[in-house]
Amino acid sequence: MLTAGKRLAVFSIREGKGGSIWVRAGSAFVNKDGSLNVLLDVLPLDGKLHVREAADKKDGLQAAGGRYASEAGLEAGLVGGHS
């Protein structure tokens, strides 16, 4: 349930050769009225974002069947981005 003050994680999920690659795109916070403030560090190439309760890096993503870009041998800032 979304309650005021709750911190959420925002991801861009990219399909890779070995499965899904989860790139942390930013954070979101629940306001008192139930609305969200979303703070993005990157923009998704496909325009899609996934928001879920913030969890420990390993527990939250492995349970969801994904992995971080850095675990796939890629830097999160370089996946689909420009330098």
C-alpha cells in the first residue's frame, strides 16, 4: 500500500540477450494526498517506467526476475545512453 512518505524505486526495464536488464532510473515519493513525486536521473528510450517499493538491490530485483545493468557487465549510465 502506498502511504505518505514511502520511498519508491523507478526502473527502466530493457530486454537483453540474457533476459531483462533493470536500470535504476530514479526515485519516487508518496505525498500526503496519495500522489507521487518522481525524480528521474535518466530517461527511458522506450518511454516506459516501472515503479515499485524500494528494496535491497539483490532482494528486490532477483525476486522480480531481473538484474541490474552493472551485474550484466554494463554500466547503468551506459545502457542505451550517450556519453
